[in-house]
Amino acid sequence: METKSTNIGMTYGLISGLASVIFGLLLYLNGAKSFVSPIAWLGFAIPIVVAVLAAAKQKKTNGGYLDFAAALKVIFTTFVIGTVISSFFNYILLNFIDIPFREALAQESTEKMQEMMQKFGAPQDAIDKATEESLKGNNYTLGKTSLSAAFLCIFWFIVSLIIAAIIKKKKPEFPAAQ
């Protein structure tokens, strides 16, 4: 049974990663503005939907029952594998395939950050300093991409706990009398 939950988590993790890569490609083809637009936030729905489907598949495989630990395992495995694939794709895209796009993305991100800081009433010198820091260097290095993926996995673990709590179904200790 252990192998099956790992296989389901890995399979659905690959599906999540592939779907996220396709979504990322669509954003890429629409330009840097799409990467920082509200539509980009839909990218968070992809892994959530796939993780719920993975848990449902595991539950079905287990005869309609799934304890919390098994649900957590399959859901979190799905999230981690999907995140690693998506992060690796973004790293390759932004550092080897299209470096000018990375620079345009940095510019768009900085403009969004400036707008947000102005909305919250930040002083102009703080905005200028943040802008300078934001545009300095490559924000998509292997180290920064890995750190971002690690923080995203922490977020996904919390989401995994919530989904596992919702989808779990304990097998009754005694079979129901017929």
C-alpha cells in the first residue's frame, strides 16, 4: 500500500509540474506583463486541483477510505514534485532560454512593487532604495530559485494539511452490521 500512495503522489506531481509548465509557457508567450498580472495567480489553482485529484485517487484505491497521514503524504508529494518541476523550468527559461525576458520581468515586477509601495504611503526614499535593490543583479539565480521553491513547499505543506483534513475518511474499526 505504501508504494501505491508514493506512486500516485509522484504521478500526480508530474502532472502538476507539466500543467504548471504549460501555464508558465502561456504566460511567457503573452509577455512579461502577464507574469505579474492577476491572471498569473491562477497558477496556484493548478497544483491545488491536481493534489485534490491525487488524494481522491488514493482514497478510491483504498476502497473509499484514507487516513490523514496517507492523505497528507500523497498531497504533499504531489505539491513538492510539481513545485520542483515548475521551478526548474522557470530557472532554465529565465537564465538560459530568454535572458532579455528575465530583464523585462524584473522591470515589470519593480513597477508593480513601486505602485504597491506608493499605495501604502511608503516614503519616496524607501521606494527608490527598494527599486535599486530589485533591479540589481539576477533575481532568478539557482540559489534564489531554490530558496523560493523551499518557501513555496512550506506554503504547500500548510495547504496539504488543510486538504488532508478535509478529504480524510477513517475506516470504521468494526464493520457495519448487515
